[in-house]
Amino acid sequence: MRIRFTFFVLLFFCVANLSAQNIPTPKSHFGFDIGDDYMLANFSQSEAYFKKVADASDRVRLSSIGKTEYGREQPMMIVTAPSNFAKLDRYKEISQKLARAEMSREEAEQLIIEGKPVVWIDGGLHASEVVGPHQLIQTLYELASRTDAETMRILDEVIILLVHANPDGMEIMSDWYMRKEDPTKRDQNIPILYQKYVGHDNNRDFYMNNMSEAENMSRQQYIEWIPQIIYNHHQSGPAGTVVAGPPYRDPFNHVFDPLIITSLDAVGASMINRLHQEDRPGYTRLGGSVFSTWWNGGLRTTPYYHNQIGILTEIIGNPTPSSVPLVPDRLIPNNANPFPITPRDWHFKTSIDYSVSLNYAILNHAVRNGDDLLRNIYIMGRRSIERGNTDTWTMYPKNSQAIEAAYAKAQKAPKGDDEDEAYFGFRSGVPTQFYDSIYKDPSRRDPRGYILSADQPDFPTAIKFLNALIKSGIQVHQATSDFTVNGKSYPANSYIVKTSQAFRPHVIDMFEPQDHPNDFLYPGGPPIRPYDAAGWTLAFQMGSDIDRIYEDFSGPFKALPYGELQTPPSKSLASGSGYLLDARNNNSFMAVNDLLKAKVKVYRTTTASNGMPVGSFYVSGGKDLLNKAASDYGVYPEPVAAMPKGAKEIKPSRIALYDYYGGSMPSGWVRWMMEQFHFDYQLLFAKEINEGGLNDKYDVILFIGPGIPGPNQGRYGRSLPKPEEVDSKYHHMLASFTKAESVPQLKSFLEKGGEIITVGSATDLAFHLGLPVNDALVELNDKGVSRPLSGEKYYIPGSVLEMHVDNSVPINYGMGDKAYIMFNRSPVFTLSPNAANQGVKPIAWFGEEAPLKSGWAWGQSYLKNGVTAFEAEIGKGKFYAFGPEITFRAQSHGTFKMLFNGLYK
């Protein structure tokens, strides 16, 4: 028996080695080892290597998950034991079924026995973080070529998805870095964004899925494979450490299942333990880094809302050698930094080795805990379904505060003769009746579902909101006929989203306000900044009409297939001599732009007409394009007998969108928006502004977000390369926006009849132009000099607020009396007493009430009656300032009109 056992072992390793011996090494393909100093591979080279390995290995299957924004194939490599490929579709089906949890526990346990855990490992999302895509190459090679017992066990027990998150960015970044022959002069200061439109913000798109790469990956994560673990590689670790990883700091989002947080603890323990076993110091966790699990929208955070374990690491390292700096506090071992690293030189290869070890740690965790990974995603999904089918109260901070307030009020009430010390003089907690007063209050429970009626004015935008949910794997129903719920009638084709589904946390998070806790370094101290936004409720940002239903309800509802995107109902154009297009419908701008490009005359109304608000569009020609609008865009032209009295003809403006060397992400989002809504535009850089003559080329200039120097600054922008250091195609970018050169040219542009629209921090241009406005968020110091309000007094990170809107002014046509806005440390203004005499007037503002609707707002009283947007007449031209982020990451469809209205003459 021993002889026979030895024979089979030798035969196994001979076969394994035979399988592995033809796998091309990275050096044989790239000409260097992955991790060599001063060397980067680009995506074209990497893609060719992926194909080579897939052709040579029976452990690897290469596929494309879709096209990138530049049209490249986005690769995913499925890596597992050769024997597993025969049942690959079945393993995918099991992963889907367990995640959606639409079966009994007994059925689930049978699938758990049959299934295998699925682990996602990606790299390259942020192309400047070059460790990510290169560790992906090395990891592929290791898994395809190694024959050790650990690797063979991983391949046998786990389905591994290796995904390149940003092929375009890797090509741009690597080509730029490698362009110089002298390796010591290589740099990563690329002149453009490393994702076609949004650069670093490609990791802010994973609940909206606007960008192709995000949509491609979300389809695999939430519709196709639904992995139990998603590992997202990033850079760079905090100074004085090597890598930041799980578990993460508080707060975590209140809608999570507790298994998410404890599963993060478990995976994090496997990762840090592996590094410590290998004598690799420098892993920091918990409060050792800024990363939390509060925010939704990132590649590793959106999975939490789908009951998946999202892992983020941020590691140091670049091809240009560096060093670990001395940070004395980091040398003290504690829970956040149990194995500190000492100052030392650092090379790219060490970062690759750490990353591969961390990958193996997660894969080993999946081997050892595969059954629990499959079981837990089912349990979390099943709990979500049950919560959606019963009265449920989420434990928000506001509810605890309500309990405290109710108890405090009761304490102040006069005691009756029958009230004893057990009620008012308790020694251990608040009496439970105060819990019941909040957590059995029907008005505070979570909705059972949501209805988006098909008869709302901007139904196409409601469908875009639904498609964002559908891309994230949410189950959506559609009404097949008219129906009634709670006495309200709804037409056929209305949509229903119920909370009784496995991904309920994501549903609640997209429809309901976030209630971020007050998070300060210490009582009375400065606020702790959230990792990203504090509030983002997409239903608010989209501005759709939504009815919340708090009891169980049913109707003629059909469940739509998972992942099936929706389009507005197609209609035929009614007969008429002229037509009105509703200004409330965002897609009306799409139709109008088509008409204007076809030289069809278009008018805007100056009064409400035929049930449509002021500012709606009138057209009498272009019926083929109107038919297209009715059939494809969800814009249904209303026939009218004649043009409404007072309507004014509009024409397309020559639009310039400001950008700068290195690329502006907010400007990039608007580039994408303009293309979606069929606006033509040209990019404008400081050099062209400084040269003057702007009125000869443009009618309107857009400044979105950063790009304007602050009120007390003379220039904006990083140091620029010399012209001889970059290709001539980038020379038009090589100038800075300055107060001395740029502002006078813009003032002249306005005085001669031009229009400028500024959003967010770009509104600082108002101060350079000398307009009679002031910053509302300042206080006077001891010397009588104004300074920004301190964080202890006022702090509002990214959150959704509500403002009042003057919808009688043309820039706000189609808006309601109020609007939800994305407020991201945004400017707020006061107008000087003589502002009106100088042609400056408010067009949106905060009222007396507290404006917070979702997120965190400390010191809201400072916003009272503050001006959020204003218009100013300057010579023959108009200047607009919008403090809030009305184009925020191409998500805030509810305020897009405030930009679009200004883009016509």
C-alpha cells in the first residue's frame, strides 16, 4: 500500500508539473519580472499575457465582461481546478441562488454541500495605483503554474475571478511612465484623467453604474456570479505603515446584517495572520486608517449592501523606489498596528509579494470556511426577505435620540402618587416602555415597498433610477394593468420595488435617508471626516416621485428578470400642427437638441400652458424627430392648436467646458452628461482664456468644481511641465488660471454678452469679479478678520439637503418650488444690501427650517436663509453661481435642469 501511495503521489506531481511547465513566465513575455524597479507593463502587453496563460493552462478561462469607455475589452479570468470547469455554470447558478435566498434552509444546505465559494480579486481601478494591476499579473501566474499543496487545494475548492478594473487607465499610465529612457526621470504625472471621463471617481460609481467599466463589473458581482468575497486592491497605505486592511473603523451603516461586520473581522484576521506568519510587518487596521464601512458606491463598499464581504487594502509601493518614512506614533504596537514596521528602503517587488500573500490569505480563508461563506450569504439574504415581510425598525441614531428625548421629557413631568423610584429613579438603563414608544411606533417603521407611478412628469428619469437598481441586482416588478394601493390609483407600467428581497439593505439605502452619527474626535472636538459622503439617497438625488408603502400590498405585478434594463413606454406621435414638450422631463432636452441640430425652430413658453409649466418647449416641425422622442426617449409631445402666446425662440449655444492639465473629475462627469443629453461642447483651458477673444468662439462657459483660485489666491493649479517635456498635443493645456490674466478676460466675455455658469468651488469666480456677495459660512476672529467657521461649530460633508427654488427664472424652468441637492462642503452666500441695484438676485436659498434630508449636518443654523444660487447681470452678459453640486457625479438628475436651461440662446 505504501508503494502504491507513493506511486500515485509521484504520478500526481508529474501530471501537475506537466500541466504547469508550459505556463509562460511574466519575464518571458514582458522582458522583466513583475515588480522590477522602474518597470511597468501596459494593458496591451498584459492582455496578450492573459491570453497566453489561458491558452497554455487548463486552470484558466479568459473572457470579456464588456467594453471600456475607450472601447477595449475588459477581461475577467476564471481560475480553478480543471475538473471544476465542467460544472462551472452549475457553480454560478448555486452562487446566485444562495445569494438571492429564495428557497428554504433545507434546500440551501443541499446547495451549500454541492457548491464552491466564489472569490473576486481585482486590480487597476485607480491607474496611478500601479501595484494593483501588476499583482493581478503575478497572481495569475502563481495560480496557473504552482503545484504546491496549498495552491492545488485552493484551485480544487474555490472559483476565483481575476478582474482587471481599468484597462484604459493602465494603458495611459504605463505608457506615460515608460516614455522616458532614463528610468530615474520617469513619473506618473499624466496630463489627462486615467478613466475617459471621471478618473479617480471611477470608484464612486458603483450604485449608479454610469461608466461602462462599473456596469460591467456590477453585472458580474450582483447578477452573474455574486461572489461571497470581493477583494479590491488600492494604494497607498498610511505613512509609517505598509498596508491598511480590514477590519475597518466605525461607523458602519445601520442597514447591514451583523454578519457583514463579523465576517470582515474573520477575513481580516486571516490576512494579517498570514503576513505575520511570513514576518511581513506594517499591516494597520481599525482606527489605523481612515477607511470605514459607512459609504455606499465604491467597488468594495457596495457589496456590503448585497451581503457580500468587501475587502479593501491600501498598500505602499511604486516602480520608482521609495522608503517607509519614520512616523514615531506608528512604532508603538497597538490594536491598530500590532506589528509596526521600521523605517527602511522600499521596492516595488516587495509590494507585489505582500499583495500575492494577501490574495492567498483570502483564498485560504475561502478554502477553510467555504461552507460558512455560502451559508452566511444565504442567511443574510433570508433575513432580509423576512425583514421586508414584517414590520421592521432600523436602529438609526435618530431613534435612540428620540428615546432619550422622550425619557428626558418624562423626567421633567410632575410625578403622580403611583409613580415610584423604579420608573424615575432607575439605576440601569431607561425603562423599556420608552423603547416601545419608538420601536413600536408605526410611523417610524421601514417601508415594505415603493411605487414609482408611470404618470409622473419625468418618468424617464424614474426609469433611470430603476435601472441603477437593476444594474445592482435589485428585483423590480412592473404593473401589467392599473391598480390601487391604499386608496391611490396607479396606471399600468408603474414600477414596484419591494423590500422583501435578499438585497434589501441596498434597497433601503437607495430610497431612505442615511442617518450619520455625530462623529467627533472627542466631545466638543473636531469632526472625524467620513471616508466619502455621509448621505447620498439616490431616490432624492434623482428627484423622482416615489410613494412609500408601509403595509403588505399586492397587485397585478410581474417580476422582471434580474438585470433586465427598462426603457420608457413607446408611443406614437399624436396628430397636431404644433407640439409642447414638458420642461419637467429631462429627456426633453435630448429631443430639443436633436431638433436644433436638424435646424428645426424651437421655442420656450413664458407662461404655463396645457398643463405644462413655464419654460416648456414648443415646436411645429421635425415630426420624424418628435416621433423618435415619443418612441425612444419617453418624451410624449402634446399636440396644441397654436404656439402659446409670448413663446420665445431658442438656439443652441456654443458651449465651452473648462478643464485643466491633469484633468478635472467634476468637469469630466459633465462631459459625459453633455454627451448623454446630446449637447455639443468644446473643452476650454486656461491658455485659451488668457489669449482672449472668447466671445468670437463661445456663448456660454461652464466652470464645474475646482479650477478657480480661492478669493485670496492668485492662481490655481499644480506646477506644469515645460512644453518640451510633453507631446505637442498637450501644449494647449500648459497654462494656469490666474487672477491677473484670466479673470479680466472672463469679465470682458461677460460684458460683451457672454454667459458663465459656475458650480461648487468654481463660484469663487464671483469674488474675483467683485460681485456684491459674501461667504455666509464665516465668523470674525478676535481681530475682526473673517475666517471659515470651525468644524466644532459647523460641518457638513457630502449630504443631501433641501433648498427653495425660484422656478420663474429661466435658469430654473421645469424645477419645483423645492429641490433636493447634493451638498458637499458647498459654498453658501449672503447678498450685500445693494445687490439688487447691481443686478444680483437669489434664485435658490435655504429657508428657516433645518435643510438636512440625508447624511450629517452639524450647525445647520448657520445655513438659515443662506443663498445657495444667484444670478448677476454683468454688462450685456449673465453670471450664474450654484453653490450645491447640481451635477454631482452625474447622479443628481433632479437638478440637471439648472445647468441645461442655461445652454440655449
